[in-house]
Amino acid sequence: IRYRKECIGSMYGFTIKNNRQFIMTKEEICMATGISMEELESQTATVRLSGIGVDSLPRGLGWHILQLDDCPNLTSLPDDLTCTVLNITDCPGLDSLPDNLQVESLEIDNCPKLTCLSLVKGLCELEIKHSPNLIHLPDGLHLDILYIEDSNIEVLPENCSCLRSLSLRNCPYLVKIPDSCIAFSENLILYNCTSLST
């Protein structure tokens, strides 16, 4: 996904190692990462959070890039979360995403409890990897890039479209791709989608 290479702003990160319940406030995030409250609220920060203690984030957060990596106790995200880029990796306890999530680029990797995705406002790029139970995508999904790998998804929404790239890898139960996805995609990659009808 293209935003990985842009990374505007500084990268800050920290790991919470203890096992106590840890609901972070914005002030605690600023203290731990070294960014100012002004930068935090301006949506220009690039922050990585990881560790068993990260189980909840406060409301009112805005980021340029937010990376949630190896947070086994994270179960939910704030319903008003806004990011340019949101990367969620190795978060086995996360079972849903906010209905009001606003993000342009979303990457989900190894989140086995996620089963469905609501329509995300402003979403342009979606990458889903190693999350086999995430098999329901929202209607009205109009993307530049869609990448799905190692998924049990069976169908894409009928009115889904991908303008730049559609890549489907190791999706053995996928039986149909909407014509709207194929007709407008500049780059189509299919690999090991053995149930796909020709």
C-alpha cells in the first residue's frame, strides 16, 4: 500500500509489557511517544503501539499513521477514530471495527476474530491478510486498491469496484468476482483461487 512509503511526520513507538488493564489517555500517549498534544490532535503523527497492555484507546484520537502491532488484549477501537493510514497486525482479540471509522488506507493482518467490515468513510486502499474469518465486506465498496490473501471469503459485494488494482491470493472458497471489479481494474492478479468460476 502506497502510504507505507510516504510516512509523513516522525515515527514514534513503544511497547507496554505489563499485563495490567491499560486504557491509555491522550496525555499518556504523548508522554510515552514524545509527541506534543498539538501534533497528536493535528493528525500528523505516525505512532506504533504494541504489547499485551494495550487493550483500549481513548476517544478523540486522530493520526496520520497508526500502527497497532501485536496487541493480543486489544478488543475494540474508539468509534470516532480517524486516520490517514491504519495498520492492524497480530491483534487476535479484536472482534470488530468502529462503524464510524474514517481512514484512507486500511491494512488488517492476522486478526482471526474479525468477521465483517462496515463501510469505512473515505477508504481508498484495503488490504486483508491472514484473517480467514473476515469474509463479509460492505456493499458500496469503491476502492483504488483491494488486496486479499489467505481468506475464506466466498464472494465480493456485487457493487464493489477497484480502479487501480485487484489482487486475490489463496482464497480457495471465492466463487465469484463482480464484473464491476474486473471491468475497471487496471491490474488484476488471481492466485490459487481454486473455486473461482471461469
